[in-house]
Amino acid sequence: MHMSHKYARTFVVKYGGAAMRTDGGAAEDPLLCEIAGLCASGARVVVVHGGGPEIDAALALRNIETERIDGMRVTDGATLGVVEATLCGTLNKRLVRAALALGLPAVGVSGEDGAMLAARRAVGASGRDLGYVGEIAETDVRVVRNLLDGGFLPIVAPLAVSREDWRPYNVNADLAAAAIAAALRADAFILATNVSRVRRDPQDASSGIDALTADEALRFIASDACRSSMKPKLQAAAEGVANGAARAYICSLKANTIAAALAGDATIVRE
């Protein structure tokens, strides 16, 4: 097996739930194909995936209502079981199989494995209880480093665990990816989603932002111009860069997502 050089460029790719291929044809997924090319060139790549739409569908199938507070999914015990099964089982293993079909030595893990992501219970901005929703308190990427050093492609589901009672917690996938990108000191943190850039005016496609510093990104998040669906992505980009990643790129999914983002077709967040 090819051993990945420890000084190779490191990429953390957040594959958004809304942009993810879920039609069964994932082996031809353009983002995975591009990742295969990166890995063949010697790059070290970690994929962190979301799965909101599939979780919604799985909950609806079981007649479990979805409630959101401040944009976050309220997660009671029944909901948590479906979230964990969908993210760690259905979606994670689907992506692993698709990567294997492309010749990538993929290994599926979650933030629970090795206590990679340790969380504390989160509270909504309104002060209401969100159930088993966590905010990341600690990150330990030894599992991911060991996989990368062995030449594997880690594919990570965004679940975390509490160090107090070892319960699983549902965490925001963008912020989970940011924590991993920061801890790995990634050269590039890619947030692939269904929009090409952050916009200064959500209604104006020509108002896309080319670049922001982490501080500028945090100020923009606090403004009325930053729409709710973009807030966690920009927050993740800013936190990833502020805590160790070299640059973050918010970009749309296309045939050459990562190459286009690195060439400037993205909102780039830098220190």
C-alpha cells in the first residue's frame, strides 16, 4: 500500500448534505473523482460529510417530527438514534463504497471514534434546550492522523461524544469539519455546497465575496446581510482558519470543485 508522506499537502473537504450525491450513482461523483486525483498525487485528504436531507427523510419515514430552534435540529433520544444510524451507517458507508469503487482506500469513522470530537451540551441562542445537540469542546485527531499516515482516506461522520457520560451528540457538520481542519493544520479547508460564494446581498448573485479575513468573516456573520443558511459555513471557515487551517474555501459543487476553488472561484477566508 502506498504510504502517505507526512509533509504532503493536507486537505479537509466538507461535503455538504444538500450537495451530496444520494442517487446511488456515487461512484461517478465528481467530487470523489477529484479527491481520487488528489490522493494519487500524494495529497492527504479527509472528507467530512453532512446528511441533513437524508436525516429528514429517515425521520419522516418513522413519523418523527423535525423541530428546529435557531436553525438547529432539536434532537431527543428517538431523533438521535435516527441521526446516528443515518450518518454513521447509511451515508458514511455509501461514501466509503463509492470511494472504494474509485480505487481509494477509504475508511469510515465518526467523531465518536477515539473521542475525536468531544462535545458539551449546546443551548440555543434563545436559551431553549436542544436535546442531544453538542458544541465541540475538544478535538483529538490521532485516529485521522494514523489513517492518513497509513495511506487511507478517512471519511468522517459528524457525531461527537460527551466525556462526562459518553453519550453521543449531534454536532454541526461544518463546525466538525472546521475543528478537524484546524487540528490537522490543513493547507486547504474546502466547504463544498450548493452556492458558489458568500453574497453581500443574498438576493444579488453579482454580490459574491471573493475574500475575507477570519475577523472580517466573523463581523459579517453578525450582520443582517449574512443569511441563516450561510452562517454556519462562514462560521466554520473563520474558526478553521483562526485555529490552525491555512485557508478555507466556500464553493459550489462542480466537475472540478477543489481545483476551481484553489484558483479563486470561491469565497476564500484567510488569517
